Amino acid sequence: MTNKELLKEIIELKKEVQELKGIKKKTVPQISTYSFSRITDTILEKLVDIEKNYDRAVFDKWFNFKYEINRDEAKFLSDLIEKNEPLIFNYHEEDLKANFIVPLINKVNFFMMKAKIRNFYHEPLIYKSKNFIFNGKVDLVVSRGLEKAKKPYFFIQEFKKGEEFGNPRPQLLAEMISAVELNKIKSIRGAFIIGESWRFVILEKLGVDKYQYFVSKSFDITDIEKLKKVYKHLQFVKDEIIQMVRNSKK
């Protein structure tokens, strides 16, 4: 018997012994990855325990925020409607963002250099749990950090016109869940947009992989009074972020 034949026989004997002892090669279970842009209600409900709460009293503090819109802001909002209203429902994602959302967000002015807070567009976000991975790029997030988002405070997810996965709500919720878990916080705010319709959202963590969320009534931003309310609601978010940053330094 040659050395080569002997080595082959030894390998086969070892294999037989392992099989007799029930020793099997351990396999590492694969964790599925889900892109934010393709999250649906069905997928989200399979991965986590999440339920909609219909009690809109949770928005009272947010929506009753006292903010006086000055003359310059009122004209800006009126001009924004006049310019975009004829086409806004036909806008594709980038059209809606460039012509309406970005100017509105810039007017609110979330860019606070000293506090190291600003709004980010198309920012990467990834959250890894024991059972799944969420990743992708978020439409808009207001976050701590200047060069990259480090601590998200507020998300906006917009409708992607013409795509199969067009419902922005479960996509927004997946982003908010990721932020809650990564930042180890109990709740976070956000908003989703479909054409001219804005809805605000609050997500709360109740336990391990267990959440509830609240969705506001719709605000038609082609109506000047509704747009003023959206603007005030965004100013509340800005004020709340400023207060959170101040409290974190105490």
C-alpha cells in the first residue's frame, strides 16, 4: 500500500468514526437581511411584535406647541404652495424632495453647528438583531453628528412613486425601530409623505422586539393652513431636540 492510499484510508476511517459518534459539522444559521426600501407590513409583522395604537391624544403636546409664524415665514409657505401645487401629486421622489421637502426643512433650519446637529439625506443605517438585519439608506434624518449621523432624532420617509414597495409607513417604522435599538431609547418621532399628504408618527418600545406606534391624521400641504401646521410641528421637533441636547449636558 502506498502512502497516498494509506492516507486516503485513514481519512475515510476518521469520517466513519465521526458518523458513528453522531458528530456533525456545525452550521451557522444565516440571518436574513431586509432593505428599508423593501419593508412591507407583512415582513415587519413577521420579524417583530408591532401594533398600531389609535389613541391620538399622544400627539396633543406635539400639535399644541406654541409657535408664532412671522410674516417672512408665512410668505415663504404661501410661495411654496403657489409654485408646487399644480404638479406636486405628479412629482417623482427627487422632484418632491428638491422642490418642496428640502426648502421646507431648510426653512425650519435643523442645522445647528454648535450642537453638532443637522439633517442628512440618503444616509446609510444598519441595525443587526439576533434574528434579522435592517439596512439601507434613509430618505431624511435629523441627527447628532456633522460628518455622519450618530444619533437619529427624527425621520422623514417619502413615497417612492411607481415602485412596487410604495408604502412608506412600514419602511419608516423599520428605520425608527433601528434608531430606538441603536440609541437605547424608548421612543422616537417621524413622518411619512405620500404626494401632498403628510402624516406624523410616534414609535414606542414596549419590550424585547415589541413596539407600538401612533399615526396622526393627514395634513394636505397644498392647503396653506395645513402647511402652517406642518411647519409648526417641525418647529416642535427642532425645539425638542435642542432641549434633549441641553439636558444631556447637565
